[in-house]
Amino acid sequence: MTSQEVLAKLVSFDTVSAKTNLPLIKWIEEYLTDLGVSSFTLPDETGEKASLFATIGGDGPDGYVLSGHTDVVPVAGQDWTTDPFTLREQDGLLYGRGSCDMKGFVACSLAKVPDMLKAPLKKPFHLMFSYDEEVGCIGVQPILHKLAGDDFKAEACFVGEPTEMQVVVAHKSKSSYRAVFTGLSCHSSLAPHGVNAVHYGARLVTKLEEMARKLAAGPSDALYDLPFSTAHTGVIKGGTALNIVPEHCEVIFEFRMLPSESTKACMDEVERYAFEELLPEMRKVYPEANIEFIPFSEIPGLDTDVEADVTVLAKKLAGRNDHAKVAYGTEAGLIQNILDIPTVVCGPGNIEQAHKPDEFIKKSELDKCDAFLDRLIKHACA
């Protein structure tokens, strides 16, 4: 099967993160079995999702990891021209949810398995496909910890997020938090007798906006597409009716930090503000008032040396000398941190097309990725 044919099959599975990815994983498992390749899967606690790992060829140690995620973002509320789960070709573009982010790379990797099997590999290839990347890089972590427990080693890892086959050596860390405000409800005509949780939540949002401005004026790295660290509020919700002082408010926010900057320092500042300024005011009216911070997603940054062997090799395979750093997070930081494998991000497609209606990948991007993998196979035989 060609990369495009495999991609068409992968896109046909609706693997939005809220749904199971098992039919897709089962198809990959059967595809590999038919080629004589064994694999294992690691399900989540619900049994509705799983990661897959397989090793192909090579009697030598270490080898190369090709890593990708199988889940995609939702299509609900987006204006798609055609069925998002049917790959459509038009004018050299392949439309479909996940075609770019990132089933294109998974498809290329799978399509090259027959070539890997035919080649006299001296080092093996390892395929690692995860779930729930789009909701916080959740699914890759159990399989990484299993591999770490098995003392798994590899020479390099290539995470195939869409970079137009440019080598990405670094990305920011991402830390996400939920702040829960508990106040005191009363009739709005008696508002001073209550503790308005929405008002206090809004003051936290204002504090985060102030911190975002300070971060923007702070340390920067011009190689990043957004050169400074950021603070961002994505959700604020609370209240039931205009004439009721709200007793509950929730603020969901994040920090995306350069490697030189500290998330802990930012959260220390947030918590000092909340517990030393906001909470005492709330408790003057209602002693049981409370503020709670709940971390729910932590994605470490990636920071690979531009002179590292994996970087030099990736540039050679991609046929280009440039490299980049990006603001969005990937599984690469986790792979590097947990398994201590030199890692870069390099894959087909443009991130600008990800998460949008009528998401697409250029056929020429699949061709470039195929060529990258052909060179890597040749390298693994040398």
C-alpha cells in the first residue's frame, strides 16, 4: 500500500479524542501481522483506547523510533465541504480530519514497513502510536513508562508532527490549571452580603493578563515562532442567573514557557495573589470561602542541541540545513524526559492546516516524508 492508500484508511476511522481508537489500532495490528510483524498494545483504564508498539528488523541494538498519535480534534461545529472521515483528493491536496495532524506521518511510517522488512537492517525501527495526544499528551505516558521499565533504548526518535519536514529541535513546555472559586450565594439586591465567585475569578483572569504582558516583555528566543513565554485564560464559567450572586466560578488557564523560564515561579506568583489578596477578602464576608488550584496537564518542553547527532541526522535525511523551535507542545518532550532518547520533531504537512475545517495535507508532503524514511532505512543498513 502507498502512503496515500494507508492515509485514506486511517482517516476513515473517527478517532476524535472523546471516542475510542480501538478500530484503528486493530487495523494497524492486523496490517502488521499480515506482514509478519508482531506488536503489542497497551490499553487505558477504560479499555476503550490503546497505544501500539512494534519493532521491525535489525539484529543490532537501539535503532530508531517513529512516533505519532492516532487521535484527532473534533469536527463538531466546523463547516466541512465533504465528509471529514473520507479522504478526498483535489488539486494535489488530500482533505480529511487528521490528514495533516498527524495521520500523514503514521501512514508514511506504516507504508514503509515492507521496505524495512526487505532491507538488510543493522538497526531496528520501532513504531510507537499513541492516543489522547490532543487532550494533553495522556496516552503516550503509560507506554513510555512501560518501555522505561523494560530498559528500552534507542539511538533517536522522530516525532512526526506537521513541520513541512523541517527539523524542530525545541518546543515550549505547557502547564494547565483549573482554579475553583467557592463563594457565598445570595439575592443580587443584597450583593454585598454574598461573596461573588465570578468577580474573584475575573480578578484572577486580570492578574493572568498582567503576567502575560510581563512575559511578553521578558526573555525571548527568536528561533521560536512566538519568541516569548505566554500566559493564557481559555475558560471562565460561573453563575446561574442575573439576580443571584454566584457562589461558584471556574477559571481554566495555562502557561507555555521557554526552556529558560520557570512555570513554578509563575504559579507561585498566581497562588500568592490568590491566597494573600483574594482569599482574605472573600473570608471577611464568608469564612468558608475557598480557592483551589488543580493542575490537570503537564507537557514538558523539548530542547535538543542543534549540534546533537539526532539533529544532524534529521537534517541530512530531510535534505535541508535549517531548524526551528515552536510554541505548540508535542509528545517529544515526554519521550526525551522519560526514555532519555535524543528526539526531534519532523513530519509532513503544515501546522497551519491542523484543527481546521477542510484540513488537508499536500501530496508532495507525503512524498517528502517517504523520501526521508527511505534515507533513514538506507542509513539503518549502513
